[in-house]
Amino acid sequence: MGADNAPLSYRCSRCGNTFKVNPGSASVCPVCGFNCGPDKCRRLETSDEGY
């Protein structure tokens, strides 16, 4: 099984907020409204798996 279903989060370059992104929808920061993208905000691979 791959990590294709791992939640993807962005850290907003403008305000520093971290938020989850739904694939196929706009990656807009809910705090400041900055439009994030792979080239603008840092992508964080968040895993819900516990080790």
C-alpha cells in the first residue's frame, strides 16, 4: 500500500498556519486567504499512522 491517501498539509508562507488540503480543491489558507501551491508554500506530508 502506498501513501496516496496520506493527508497533505501546507504551511502558509504568509502567516505560518498549517492546514490540510483536499486533492482537487484550491489550497487556500483558511486563516489569511493566501493561495498556496507547491511552489509557494511548504508541503507537509502528515501521517495518521501511529508507530
